[in-house]
Amino acid sequence: MKNCMLTLGINYSQMHDSSACLMRDGELVFAVAEERISRAKHDARFPVNAIRACLDFGRVKASQLDEVCFGWQAPGAAFRHDLKCYATRKRPATYLNGLNSTLHFLSMWHQDGGAKNFAQSFGETKARMRFVGHHAAHAISAYAYSGFEEAAVVVMDGRGAWEATSIWHARYGRLEHLLTIPFPDSVGYFYSEFTEYLGFHRNSDEWKVMGLAPYGKPGVNLREFIDPQAGPYKVHARKLVANGAGPFADIVRRLGPNRVPESEIEERHKDVAYAVQDACELAMMSVVKMALEKTKTRNLCLAGGVALNSKANGKILASGLLERMFVQPAASDDGVALGAALAPYLDSGGQLPNKAMRHAYFGPEFEDEAIESALRTYKLKYTRASDVAVAAAELLAKGKILGWFQGRMEFGPRALGSRSILADPRDPEMNAKVNNAVKFREWWRPFAPSMKKEAAAEFVESATDSPFMILTAQVKPKKRSVIPAVTHVDGSARPQTVEKQINPLFWRLIDDFGARTGVPVVLNTSFNLRGEAIVHTPTDAIRTFFSSGMDVLVVGSFVVEK
Ligand SMILES: [Fe+2]
């Protein structure tokens, strides 16, 4: 392996969440999802803007790259896999879906192929174009950022070509593949199908089902569609796919008509959400148990879109089955770029670098000069704060809803104190205020708390080391009335624990808010409007601020009040 190896990781499947990242000697330099720059949520196009941002940030030319790694199987591999399936006729039900994956990748290659597209957009490169298996890339993205020497690695998503669930044994910097459950026997597919049945967008709104679930009650039987504990689970996909009788025909026959998008949520919708979430949790737990048994370890790494289910993750962590757990914060396909870019380190018996990921601030940042220029362009009145953390804390304590735009943008779906909307969690009305006036989103979706790590044990039962809001924990009963705006109906919360040495500015804001109020916790939700990507530039922040009911924008060193 040469000195100063430059690798570019790319997620591009034409399905969702295209992204790119740059690694220098195995160290993550920069990562961004295409949607943030293009402003098209879950943008699935070739991530030309994200790649350009990687190269610009790293001051790297395409000609200097050693490897360009796509987190998706090469078309030839998909075709060979399909042929094998066909020849053995092992899984006739999955064969057609496999063929579908080959056709998908062939069309991608010929019409809009990643490698060809790369050369056209960025000029000639001597870099090796490498295709990394989708689940292998997810698995690397979990293990190589865990800091664990040995772990069971579980990947669960909708589909990665033919894969739906996979189990790996990671140790000594390498990954041993133990098991793959092929699509369409997929927990992600099951969840997405019911997300759509409930009137939401698949591959995007699964959060809404998870948030709605605690409002429902047990009793809806989904055994016809999933057996969540059958070695390790079984999804009856034939019952889920649209057939001649119309979309969701079998679900409709069993559970009644599907919900029309934007229509009222009925009790039965809540009960279905409860059952879907419950089945997902059982299936995930069943896969995790199998993985821990097969690997005989007590460390777990999780990735894949299903691993964004923070509720299930929290239950797995609290189950007592394991000692340590790392969930890749960019668990969905954007994070595949991180794993793909490290795959070259496995060549010739090599080892992956492994460093615990403690933050997600890998995106672009903007200096005060650029921010001030944007404020002037819009002819806005602003002041320069001597200490923005103190200024913001004071405003929050007065009940103001803040846009908070600072430092490098987060990689992954959560705002963690760089591109956040912040508010006072003590106000029982604040959830409704932020929902109605700012986010324009559904009443049942909870907001998350960001808390000083030192104070986490005072507020939550578990997940006291949770930098990424990817684990749900129970709020201590005595504290539920103290932070009602971030406590869900079932007493849970999805905390971010903020460390002073990781994000000193955000930590000081929370610390100062705590000194004023006695509660070192703030409500933190992503800086975007409903249906839009999280803001990327100061201009995005200004536009979003004036399109919403936020009171104050704290952007870089500047404070803008309405
Ligand atoms: Fe995936």
C-alpha cells in the first residue's frame, strides 16, 4: 500500500441517498450526501456535487486519486449471482427479483454508469474503479468506526442488490461473512411496504411509523406477512407485493383499506404502526441473537437502513445480550460510501483501519466572511455576538425558537448541533409550537434532546453515551415532567449526549442554558422544513429561517432576529 493513499467512496444505486466521501490514508477527511447540495431530498442521481465538494475540500484532483470505490455490486457480479440462482433453482421466489437487480445495474452501467460518469465529470483519472458489495460496504462502515477489536456485525436494509440481511464476524481488522438472507425476505422491505400502506413515503417516512407506534395498542396480527422469530425471521414477501388485485391487496383484505396520504390518522392506523414496529424489533433482536451466538462475542455493530430504527436499537442495547454496541450513524445508504472507501485496505490479507467515530462533523463549513456576505445580500439587520453560545442560551431560556448554524455540517440524517433548530425542552407546549410553526410536520413525531454527557445519567435510564441520536432510551420517570417537549408518549427519548472536547461550542451552549434554568438539555431538531433536506449553506439557512416561525437565527458569529 503506497504512502498517502487517496480513496473516494461513492454511494450511487439510483435508488436513494447518493453520497460521497474522501479518505486520506484511511482517515475520513470529508463526507456529504448529494441531497444537501442539490436540495432534492434523498437525491438518487450520480453524486456529482458531493464528489466535487470532496475534491475541493481535500484540494485533490481526480488524477491524484488512487481508488474510486462504489458501494454497490458490479453489474457482472449481480448477473453471475442471478445465473447461479437460476441454475440451482434454489430460490425461485427470489430469482425474479435477482434478475431485476441485474437489469437495474446493467441499465445503470450503460446509460448512466458510475465510472463513465465519473470520468466525464471530473476528467481522466488513473484511479482503480472498484465495486464493493453493498452489504460488505455497510458492514465495513459499522466495524471500522466502532473502535472494537472484535464484534458481530449485522447489516439489515431494504435490499442491496440481492442482499437483505447479512451477518459478519469482525476481528483483527478483517470481516468474515457468515450469512446472507436474500431479498425479498427483507425486514426493510416489510417496513417500507407498511409505511406506504399507512399513507407515507417508503424509504423516507419510516420514522413516522416508528413515532406513531407508541400511540397504538397490541392486537393486530401480522403473521401472514412476517414471522419475526423464525430462524431468524421470515418475511412472506409474496403477500406484500402489489398483485393483479391492486396495491396492498393482501394487506387490505386482512387489515382494511390503506390510508390516503395526508388524511386523518385513525385508531386502526396507530395499531398497525404498533404491530409493524413490534415485528421489526422482534426480527432485529432475533438476527442480533443469532449473530452473537455465531460469533461468540458481546460486541455488536449495526448498519443498513433498518438500523436507523432507534427504538429497536435502544431495546437491543438495553436487552443485556451484549456489552458494547456501535450503530453507524449514517446507517442508511449514504453511509455506504464510508465503507466502500475503506475496502481497498482488505486487499491481499490487509487490515481495515479502526477508529471509534465520536462525531459526524465531516461536511462543509462556512467562514464568517461568507456568512456575512450572505446576510448583506439579503439586506438583513444582524448583530455580531461576542459569544454565540451564551447569546443562544439566553435566547433559548426566554422561550425563543432558534436556527443554529455552526461549523462543519453533519454527515448522516441527524442534526447534532451544526445545522439544528433549538428550543426550550421544559415548555410542554414547545413540541406543538415547533411542529406547527417551524417544521410543519405531524403532531405525533417526537423531538430529541441534546444533553451534556455529564448530565445524561440524571435524565435517561440507558444510552448515556449516545453521540448520534440513534438509540432510544427511557427518560427517568421523575424527569419526564422536567423535559416534556422531548419526552415521547411512551416515556422514551432519543438523546444526543454532547461532549465538551468533541463539540465545545454546542456543549457550552447547553451548559449555559443549564446554568440559567437548572436543565442542561435542549430540544434539537434538524434545520429544515418538512419534506426538505437539512440546510447546507448560509443562504439555505436564511431562506428556511424566513419561511418558518423561528424567532432567531444564530449563524456563525451573527444573530438575526425577526
Ligand atoms: Fe443499504
